[in-house]
Amino acid sequence: MNIDKLNRLLDTMPDRGVPACDLIVTQNSKQIYRHMSGYADAAHTRPVSPDDLYWCFSTSKVITCVAAMQLVERGIISPSDRLDRYIPEFSHMKIQHRDGSLTDAAAPILLEHLFTMTAGMSYDIKHPAIVEASVPGAGTVDIVRAMAKIPLGFEPGTRYRYSLCHDVLAAVVEISSGMRFSDYLRANIFDPCEMEEIGFRPPEQQLSRFSATYKFVNYNGTCIPCDNANGYRFTPEYESGGAGIFTRADEYIKMLSALSCSGTPAGRGILRPETVAMMEKNRLCPEANNDFVNGRLYGYGWGYCGRVHINPAYSLSLSPVGEFGWDGAAGAFAMVDRKNRLALYLASHILGCGYMYRMLHPIIRNLVYED
């Protein structure tokens, strides 16, 4: 690890339009690096600290996929299962074509399509079906059932489109386990990994500890303070498997560390090695993989838990084949490397920062592997 370069890069993050960040790296479940930079408040009076809280946004998806893979491992669900086995509302889906016409879907949505973002769903959180269902008291399963009213963009399994698939997967976890999604996570992931300060609904006393949220201005690398709320919480009872979790950086890294050490005591027993191996394989057909690369993730595919490294010569990534993880809407970056028993988590709170995804994440990842 090139510690000097990493420190210098992170210390200049505020100059690059990233006001605050917290990077942790573990190996064999032991912290080998941590560096924080910037200020946690918009007034720049409170330096970043280990106690700062962040919305995970889409790094919530990694947790959701781990939960679902636990159920696969236990034989409760299978990637080949039809979604309508668990949520009948998805039995008769429509495909909306570019001209606006609708036809019946020829193939059913499978759970594999939820894992891999190939179900044909969208990320239209303002769709009338979701808005109408988001009434007081509506929970995860209630609102996910309403999502079945939204037409698909293509036949399931044929293309890739980033979407609410993992919110639907959270509802499948809730239904198939017989437990509220948050209760399942607490019993099967958070408690075994000793992740204490993590959840979907921060109590009032924690709100002051959230790192300030910003919107990035891509053309000149500046940022603007904005509302700290999570727009993916459709109701107080809704638990978004795709974007709804908050935590500290040093709490989130515990689960990544356990995955990187699966099959050892440090893996905490959350998944067997052969199950994690399933998450290290690209699951996309060529056309779907072309959709996914999307101008920034060359040399990567998508598996049962986000991006998967498949071609180092093309990616220029120094991480090994099979490295996997995902990022978040506010710049978070999660990585699992079982070959080196290495895990990485970067927390930040800046929305719309393409610079983070396209430039900073790859540089940070490669500096971790340098030397």
C-alpha cells in the first residue's frame, strides 16, 4: 500500500470538491489503514471524526445481496426462482417499448434478474405507482408490490439497467424469511459482525452527527450544501434495500472484512466460501455487460453483489480478478478481495459526483495495491 500517496490524495480531497471523506482498509479483518480528511459540517468547524454518520445510499445494496445470498445458501430461495412465487403481483408484467406501446413480457422475472439488475425495472422513484403507494403505514412489501404496476424496459435477463431491483430483493428477503427486513439484517449480519450503529431510521440524537451532504458541480469541481435527507425512504416504515441504510465507516467495513475472510473465524460465519465465490463471477450476457460498462467500468461485469473484476488488462485495476463490491450515490466505495483477504470502504457525502466514480475511486483502489 502506498501510504504516503494515499495520505496526500485524501488530504487534498477538499481541493477537489470533496469536503469530507473517511477511508478504511482491512486485511485479515484487522485495520491496516485509516485516514480522514476535511470537515463534517458545511461551516467547516467540525473536522471529520470516527463518530460521523453517513447515508450508505447504494452501498446498502451489498448488504441486501449478502442477506439474500444467505437465504440461497440455506436453500430457502434460489436465483432460479420466479419472483412471482414470492410476490404474485409480478406475475403478468408488461414491456414498454420506445414508441410507448405495451406488450406482455414473454419471460418471467427470476430472482437472478433482481441480483443482476437485468429484470427490466427502472429507478423512477417518482413514478405514480410508487407515489400512490407511499401512504402512512406502508412498509417495504406494500410499496414493492406497487412497483409491479410499472412496465419493464426490456425482456427480463436480456439487458442491464440500474434500477430498484434490490429494493424488490429486500422484499423477497422479508417475505421468505418471515422477518421484517431490518430485523433479518440485525440477526443475521449486523449482530454477527458486531455492527452496532447501523440501521434505516436514525434517532433524533444521531442526526447532529451526520456528515453534511453536498451536490457536486462537475464542470469546476466545487460543491453546494444540500438537504441531508434520504430521498429513497418513501415512508418512515419503508426499508430500502437499495439505498436506505446509514452507518459509520468503521461499522460498514466489518461486513466487508467478514466477506473477505469467508471460511475463517474472521469471516464470522455470515457466508460460506463457496457462496462468496458465487458473488465473484460475472453473470451478465454480452449485451447486458455492454450496458453496464457505461463508460467507466471497463474490465468489470456484474454478479450477485455488484461489480465484479474480470479483465485486469482492460480495467487497469491492480485488484485481482473476482474483486467485487459497489458504490453509493454520495461517493461511497465498497470493495471485497478474498484473494488477499482485503476490504476497503470509503465514506463521503457528496451527491452527483461523477469525478468520484470515474477518477478518484480507481486511483484510491490502485494506491491500496501499489508497493
